[in-house]
Amino acid sequence: MLLERYKYMVEKLGIPSEKILILLLNRMQSLEWRSKTVLGSSGSIWRTSYYGFIQGEIKTFYPIVLKNCGEIANKSIQPVFMTFETAQYLVSKAIEPRRDAKGIFAGLTSFTDRIAIDLTSNLVKAATSDIPYYEIGSRLYNALEQKNDIKKQIFSEADEIISAYRKKCLELGILDFGMAVDLYNNCLLKDEEYKAHLFKRVEHIIVDNIEECVPTEVDFIEYLLPNLKTCLLGYNHECGYGEIFGGNHEYMKKKLLDKCSIIDLEGSYTCKEFMYEFSDMLYNNIEHSQGAKLKDDSVIIREAPVELRSEMLENIGQKICSLIKNEGYKPSDIAVISTYADPVTEFVIGRMLEKEGIQLKNLTRKNRVVDNPFSQALITLAHLCHPGYNIFPNRDDVKALIRMLLKIDPVRSSILAGEICSQRPFAELPDVEFPGLVERIGYYNLEKYEYIRNWIKEYKERENPLPINEFFQKVFLEILISREISDDDILQAKKLIDSAQTFVDTVSRFSNMNANKGFLDMIRGGIKAAESIFELEETLNGDSVILSTPIAYLSSTLKSRIIILSGISSENWTPRSIKELTNAHVLTKTWDTGKIYTEEMEESYQRHYLAIIMRALLRRCSDRLYTFESNLSANGYENNGMLSEYLDEMLQ
């Protein structure tokens, strides 16, 4: 309906497309809109996420930001925007010396990386809820049911880290999402010159999934309303699963709904009537304990529990094969929803499907950069070429590099890798006179081996190492490129080079940090590879069975004829909001700062979250729902989740 209205505005009313701001939830929604908003009469299309919009505005009007923000000392033409991984790395670097020297966070069991993730996430949640960054720690501490001096000190130390990180980044003109939101709201939206530009450019606005918006996006839409000619908001009053990431359904209703004319869309567009009714019944059972027996259970099929999770995954694979081979379903008709869509789940189910010529695509999984052999080869060469960084290469990685470069068998490449790693003071390729070397690599590989060895030796003799992104480019062009290289290898190399350049552009502004070494450290820590828009489109539009977590599936535009719920007795269906250093419900705009977050509230939020998730999933399922469960988790613990109990109450 939103797309039809957009087409009517552009084609029939002649409204310039560049005057229409389209705000979407994520890249998956952007793909859905991309092909459908390119019209014969349209000009440039203003289609973006809330963060993408803010980033673009800050870049365009950065001189106004500099004028209004005295905290930015670096007066560069443009700011640098961090990825979440880079922000996490910088926060961890702020924590490490303080943890070593001052013993901060002594009362926490979490590793530094986990603490950095929580603090970075807290800063974003606070900014998007218009909570001052210096109030985060006290707000979280005051909501605790059990308080003591140790916990008070921990949250005070967290505020200290956040303040130091934020201060230094702003001085250098480096912004994460939280800082960008803060600067946009306080340095641009309050500026008369910028407001005049904004109201002149934005005459119409279309927003999808308004119920999942963060509070500052809601405030932004409300701010625009008096000056808009058209405002179209897509709203699902039964969702709100984005609360755990900072969305605030109740705040949105309070601020926007009364200002809008509402057009109700009756019935269901993504599932059949019986599934629609069952979703309501299950919601009421979970949320309000209003149990009702399902009269027709032919479309809700509860498979018997098994003991081990591995057996459950194999049963899921068998069921998918049966649905496709015996009942005529296409792979793309089927989605497997798991709260733990990990590589093991993907491997076990995917291996069974592969035997039948069926492909499984993990909508959730972002591979680690080092999981790609071509990227790993670039990284291993970086380790060998930079002994000063003291990052010792792994023998298995060197073995994989040798096999890729010289095409020799696993046994000989393993022996050679061992000899390379055993060199002192640092790993290096031995001279051709090294005993037994020629026999291991073969005479036909001798010239190539010598070329690579001399290339590394000459590079190490350079006075100054190249920036790591330029090093990767040089290695790619002078060592790794060959006739056998695939399009995927080129794509992976490009993603690695782009990630390295972004990281170097950011971290090199810190005079006390080695950006090149830092990037290699971050890679070793398991950074995920960003998925290209083309890979994402292939996943969403191909004829493959989809594996996904609930949130990733609901955040997409997918719907399925068959949904398979994996591990429904797992407690992962009801994740806890309160953790050592964060609480999504306390760091939101509607939280009463005088309240205590009790265990009873936590249980209530868990049930509410489960009820919303399940209702939303069922309304993406048109034909049948299958549930599978195991008595034991992947770690061997007994599963004791509440979802299976609620389903049993309705189906017995």
C-alpha cells in the first residue's frame, strides 16, 4: 500500500522523488523497495534508514556541526563514521590499560571484549532515547534490585570509560552511531540555518515499520509533521519486537498515533485465517494465561522430543527433505527458525539437504573474515610481513597459504608450514638451500617460491610499512591474483580491503595507536565480514531453505508456507534483558527513573517478548508450523524453556 501511494505521488501527482524521504528499518527492507521505487518519471530516490539519513545529513552540513559543537577539535572537511566493530575495539583499548593499572571492573567476570560491546551498545541506546551519556551508569545502578558498593563502583567506572571514549572521539571528529544521533539532534536540528534547508528539501515522508522505531526517530518524524505535505506511516500494532534493540512501541503510539488518520487493513496478508486465529490464541495464552484448546491441530505439528540436540537437527533435515520430495514444496517455501542459528546447526541441516541437491542459506550468519580462505591468505601474509607487530602466524593458516600458493598436497604443505613457523626469531620462508625444501615444494614450484620469499624479504626491509589496506592491495595484485581466481575471491578481497581502509581512516587519528596492527588484532578477535547487498539479495530471492533467528527473519520481508521452529524447549526463546552492565528496558525514554527493575518485571517482559515474537512469526506462516525440541542443549544442560509448555497447553 505504501509503494502504491509512492507510485501515485510520483507518476500521477508529479511530485519530485527527491522531495520524498523514505525511512526504512534495514537493508533487507531497502532491497524490497529498491527495484519498486525506480520509476520512469522519478529522479534521485531518497531511500534510507534512520542512521543512514543522519550520517548523510552530518556529512553534508558538517560545517554547521563544527560551528555548534565546541568538543570537536579536528576541523577536517568531513567526519569519520565508525563501524560497530571499530567502536568496540576503541572502547576495549580504553578499558585495557585502566583494568591493568587501576584494577577497574574487578567485580565483573566478563572479558574486556564483552564489556566493550555492552558499553558501546549502552551509548547507542541512551542516545536514541535522548538520555545523556553521563547518566547511563547511575540510571542502571538506581534500577537494580540488589545494590552494593561494588556494583556502584562498577557503574561509575563504566561512566568513566564512556566519557573518556566519547571525549577523545569527538575531539578527533570520529563518530559512532550514538554520537552521530547526539550531534544531529543538538547541533543540527536546533540550528535555524539547517532547519530551513531541511524543511525545504523534505516535503513528503514515508516510513515503514514505525512501531520498531527508536524514540529519537519518532521525535524527528513528529518534528517534521507540521511542515509536511504528506506523511505515510506503515504501522503494525501487534509488533514491537525491536524493544530489545532500543525500539519503543508505547512511546511511538503516544507521540504519533493521535496525530494521524488511521486506515485499517482488515484480515491477514501473510498467512491464512486459521494461522491468524492460532497466533492470537497463543499470544493470549503466553501474555494473559488465557489458555484455549486448538480444535484443528493438523496445521500445528509438534514433533516428539528427542534426547540430543544433534538428533533433533537431523530430524529437521529429514523433515525438510520429505516436504520437498514428497509434498511438492519448493526450498524457498520453508524457513527454519532457531534462536541459535549457529554454524553447527547450519552444518548438520545443510549437509543433509546438500545430499538431496537442496541449498540452505543462513540469513543470520555473518562469516568471520578469517573463515574465507582467500581473505585468510591475505591476513597470513600480513603476519609474515610484519614481525614487528608480534602477531605470530598460526601453523594451520600458513599451511593453507602454502597450499593455495604452491598447490602442493596437505602432508608436504603441513611439514613446510611447521618449518616456516619454527624459524627464529620470527616465522619466515626458509632459503632454498634448507635441507629437503626443494623435494617438498617440487622443482616446478621453485621459481614461484623464490619470488614469494624475496617479495616478503624486500617488504620487511622497507623503512615504513604500508597502511594495511594498501598492503592487502599490493599482495592481491603481486602475489595472489591468478587465472584460477574466482569472482567470490575478488569480492572477499575487496571487502577486506574496504574494511581495513575504514579502520585505518578511523584509528590513525589516534596518535598513540598503530592502526595497522590494530586491524590485524581485531581480525584475530573474530570480526565478521560485512555482507554485500548482492549477497543479501541472493539470499532473500534464491530458491533455498532459509535458516534464521526470529528477529532476523521478522526484520526481513520474507514469509513462508512452512515454518519449522527448532529447539522450542530452549530458554533462548526468552532472553534476559538485565545483564551485568546493561538493561534494554531501563535505557529507554519511557523508563521511570525512580522505579526498581524487579525479577517479577523481568519475567513479565520475557513473556511479553515471547508472545510478540511468536504471534509475528505465525503470521508469516501460511500453511503449516512444525516444532522440534531436544531434552538437552548443545552444552549438555537440560532444556527448561517456557515456549514448549505454552504450546502443550493448547495442543493436548
